[in-house]
Amino acid sequence: MRDLVFVGYLALILLLAFKRPFLFTLIYAYIDIIAPQRLSYFMLNSIPLSLIVFGLAVLGFLISDDKKDVRISPRWALLIMLLAYCGYTTTIADEPVFALEKWGWVWKALVFAAFLPLTLRTRVRIEALALTMVLCASALIVTGGIKTAVGGGGYGVLVLLINNNSGLYEGSIISTVAIAIIPLILWLAKHGTIFKPDWRVRVYVAALIFSCLLIPVGTQARTGLVCIAVLAVLLLRFNKYRFMYAAGAVTLGLMAIPLLPQSFTERMETIQNYEADESASTRIAVWSWTLEYVKTHPFGGGFEAYRQNKIKYEIPVIDENGLDTGDVLSQEKEIVDEGRAYHSSYFEMLGEQGWPGLVIWLLIHVGGVWRMEVIRRQYKKRAREDEEWVAPLAIALQNAQIIYLIGSLFVAIAFQPFVYMLIAMQIGLDTYLVRRRKEAAWRPIKQRRLGKVAPPEPAPNSA
Amino acid sequence: MIDNFSILLSHGLLALAFWYLLQRDDMDAEAPPVPDKEPEGFGHQRLKPGQIDNAAGDTPDA
């Protein structure tokens, strides 16, 4: 039954897209985020759905889009460079079979991220992409939020639609993404034009943000709690009533503690005692291994290079009071492990793609934070009524990226397709604004000749 | 039950958004922006304050 519903739904939205081909691009984003073929039992599994829809999206762009509006930016070139470089390291990978497997989805994420900015030629398209991403993520977040609220959460226990640990369905990843999109949700609620801000939007947004905040509780991913703290600090930056906001946030946080499940508070307390925690000790051991590894492999070992590691680490014995008894070696527990994952995007990039890969990746991300700051300042200064939406969107995208950059310190999500869509949106917004500024630029010679500014010409399709 | 509710809500809203987008002509092509009242960057620095006021005054349509 579920199969039939999904097939019917896809057929319906694909039919709509034949009228407006940009919708194919949004449908690809939907398929990439939710992966309806995973929710389906057999029908959608048997066809290369994402390939077909991506083909339609490219075809739609080639046939119906106005290519004169297409712009590229330095970060777009960096994306292409990263794609080429990853392709190269895959050919020389230490773990060729696993590397090829990861390359199989990474190249798709990067190609789509490079394709997206070319299509984001209007404000509505940028907003439509943001809305699609939020609504797709909401499919997982709403179910996770409700299940957590009724007491169904737990580390590695919370099942989001399907029992699968890939993509957004993994606990730490959805925790990071759920918090990272909160600024975007707030922007849509205030500046959205597809769903115009009214009481229904406000109620939905409040419930969705509450669900987003519940995801780290439900998944018990410590990364999520760190991300919430980062979000709280970031929201403080542009708040007029900072002290009231800070006091309110602290009060709410304290009030929430007794309501949180005991297993959650216990797990979060391990952030302080990271030395006693196996998961945290593994991270530190893998990171040390990676630093040693790149001394001999500065260009990285290709995807999944971590599989060759053999790490040894020690966990101090903690007494019943939570204190490190620590002085006697025989009391320490020694653990030997093989093929431990990076548990950090930075070390994932370093180990797999070496220093060049890490530098390109950092340039893409830090460049994004910087460009959004430039846009924010520029549009605050321009202060035009028709551009009121720009600076808040730049702030939202910047905040989302900072939350991701902090969250990814502890989770290996350097190639998470959802994040590349956010980057693509930043690049699209940036190039769109450059073009619009050029179109709106002051023209003194023309003005002098005509005695006034020529009125804007109507767009070919505008109503 | 919870899963189905979540799938229904998100997919319903997405389909509704796509439906609204079908009616939006400005999704594929936008009207040109209203011209700036004054230059930016170096051009702005070269102009004297009086010139900016005049330039702004010359643009009743802006």
C-alpha cells in the first residue's frame, strides 16, 4: 500500500514539473534527502529514480531556462575542484573497493551542488529550495520529535521512518541538521512568499522548531546538544533584547532539565568526562592516527582510508562518585580496535583527501561564512525595501553553516548531500545578488541623457 | 501511525508548495530591479553629498 502511495505521489509531482521544469530540481532534492525508495518496499527500489529525475532536471534546465542569467563564483569552481580531486584520490585509494562505494554517492552530491546554483536565478527559486529542504527534513524531524515526546527515544534506539543509519537517518547527522536548519525555518516563517506568514505558518513553525530541539534529546547524540548551544549563542548576535533573551534561554534550559529523560542527562554528562567514555576516547585515538597517517600520505588515502587503522587506547577507571581513580596502571582498561571511523569531518577530509582536500573543503565552508557576512553587511547598508529579505537569509545560511561546522567536529559528515545543498544555496544567492545589483546599478550617463531613470522593463513571463 | 502522520504532513505540504509554485510567474523570470538611487563603492566616494541628493531627486520613479 505504501509503495502505491509513493508511486502515485511521485507521479503527481513529476507531472506538475513538466509544466514548470525547475520543479524537477526540487524533486531531485526531495529524493536525495528523503530517499522514498528506501521507504518503499519494492516498486521504487527497482528503478534508478534519482538518476532519472536528475536527468529530467538537467534537461529542463537546458531546454527551458534562460542561460544568460547563469553566473558562477570562486566557490563554485572550488566545488568542481573538490569533485575532480576526490575522483583522483579514488583512483589511488588504499581501500579501493570501499572508496569506490563512497565515491558512488559523493560525486552525485557534488555534481548536484554544482548544478543547483546555475538554476537558482530568482528569489522564488532560492526560497523554494529552502522550503523543500526544510519540509523534506521535517519528514524525519516530526516523527522523531513526536516519538521523543511520547518517550520513544534513546541512543541508537530512535527509529526515524526506517531502521537505517545512512544519510539523514543517522542519529548524530539528523541532530546536527535539525538544529542547523532552525535559522532557515525562522527565515521562511518571516520572509516566506510561497507560504505567506500567517497564524497557520507560525503554529507549524513553532511545532517544527520544538521537534528540531527534541531530536538531540531523542537520538541522545551529544553533538546535538553542542549544536543547540551554538545556535543559542548565534541567535544572541542579532537580538535587540540580548539580556532578556539570554535570561529566557537559560531559564528555559534549566526548566527543561527535569523534564528530560534520565538516560539523556546521563549521556550528556559524559561530555565533561570525555576521558572515561569509549566513544570519545576512540575519537581522540583515531584523530592521532590520522595526523600520523598524513605525515606519510599528505595527499590522503582516498575514501574510507580509516579502515586500515589499528588503534589502541586506554580508559581510566572511574569510581562510583564519577572520579578518576587513575594512578594505578593495572586498573586501566586497554582497548584495541580496528577500522574505527573518523568521527569528525575535519579528520575525515584530512585522512581521505589529505591536506589539499582539507584546504579546498575549508575554503568552501569558511568562504561561505565569510561571503554571507559580506552580503549581510552590504544589504544592511543598501537598506532597500525590496531587498529586506536578503540580509536575514544570509544570516540564516551563515548560522546554519556555523552550526554544521561545529557539529561536524564530532561527526564525519564532510560529504553530507544536505549540507552541499545549503552551500549551493549560498552560492546561488551570492551570484543572484551580484547579477541583480548589476541590473540595479546607478547609471549616471543614461540618467543625464534621459533626464530621469528609465522605468524597469517588464520581464517576459511576469504577470 | 506516527510515521504515517509525519510522511503525510511533510509530503502534503511539499505538494501544496509545488502547486503554489506553479502559479508563480516570478519563479522563472523576475522583473528587473528598481534602479539604485545612488552609486555604490568608488563611484559613491567620488560624488559630493550634493550630487547624491540631486541624483536621488532625479529619480521619481525609483
